Amino acid sequence: LWKQSVATALACTAFAEHTRPSNPSLTFTAGLLHDVGKVVLNEYVVEEFGRIVRLVAERQICFLDAEREVLGFTSTEIGARLAEKWKLPDSIVRCIRYHRTPAELDPPDVLVDTVYLANVVCMLCGIGLGADGLSYRADAGVMGRYHLKESDLEMVGAQMLTDLKRVEAIFVEETKSPSPAGVAR
């Protein structure tokens, strides 16, 4: 989950050049927090998770629909509620709630679109790929709003993968270096 969150945040930064959100400094944070609801669900619905995965595979429905059927709610709804409780900016809450369903917003939200596109690129690159991951395609409406082509997704994906390797290398180095005296890891 951390890898998918960081990858989405990195891709958000790259997509901000195309989408030009009003507050580009929020794009990385929105990408990093977009799936915070999954953290909560992973902790509290372990038994139901298997049922959700089976539904996705057997009926070929999206993960959100399976979550809603099994749990009565989705990870995006839980994440948005948590973000509201934490008093995060409304723009971040919207990204968490709608990053899988940007077409539900009228008018469209540029920051939500940015997180949506970044999330799609991550899934297409095999990061955060679930049982339903390969069934996702970028929404034509979102792509059209920013005059994006498939080649733009590929370019952002390549950039994100390069940046992600750098971040992973930092983590590897940090785990190899000894802790300062008195500091627990």
C-alpha cells in the first residue's frame, strides 16, 4: 500500500503539469492519502476481504462494487470520513472520496482528476494492481478535458517508475544504515 500511495503521489506531481490544479502543492499529498480508507479496512475487515476478492474475480465487478456489496460501504467512503474527522482540506477529502469515480462530480474537479489519472497510471504499471486492475481504462471525459493521449499516460508512467525507484533506493539505504545511539527503528 505504501508503494502504491507513493507512486500515485509521484504521478500526481507529473500530471499536475497537464491538469494545472489551482493549488499544485496539494497534488502530492492528495496522491499519498488517496487510499487511506484501505488502511482502515485492512485493519478491521480482514475476514470480509476474501469475500470481496472472490466477488471481483467471479463476477468481474470492480473492487468498489464488491466492497459495497459485502460491507455496505467502500474504502473511498471510509477514507473520506476519516479525512473529514482529521479536518483535512475539502479538496483532499474530495480526492479520497472520488478518485475512482471522478465522473460523479459536476462540475469536474481538477485535483480529483489529477489523482484519478495518477491512480490509473499506477494500475496500468502494475502498482496497486488488484484482481480488477487490468479492467481499468482512463475515462475519456477526464482525458479529453486535458487533451491527453495514451502516450501521455505512458510518459507519466515511465517518469513515475523512475522516480519510484529512487524513493525505494532511499528506503533501502535507510534500512541498511545503523540507527543513531538511543534511537529505535
